[in-house]
Amino acid sequence: MSGKVALQLNAIVGVASTVAASAMMWLLLTRPADVAVTVANRDYEALVVAIGHQLGTWIHALLRYV
């Protein structure tokens, strides 16, 4: 693997983790009780679905302007 490919892969992973962390913080700020109950019950699948739904909402909002 060349250095250029490694840097591109690192950038993609960095952006993806930043977006996922932003979605998690958004959920924590907008629906703290739901996140707390989900984490307390160790039902992480519901949390992943909520993050996916939030990311879909953001993408839909961005594509509306294109």
C-alpha cells in the first residue's frame, strides 16, 4: 500500500468517525433519556439504528439543496 492510499484511507476513517461521534452527541443532547435507557439496558442495536436514522436525516437535508 502506497503512502497516498494510506493517507486517503486515514482521511476516510477520520471523517466517518467524526460524523458518527457528531450523531451520537446530537442524540445525547436532543434525547438524553432515550440514550440513557438504551445504554443502561445494553441495547446498543437501538442506539445504532437511531444514529443511522439521524445520519439519514442529515443526508436528506443536505441533498434537498442540491
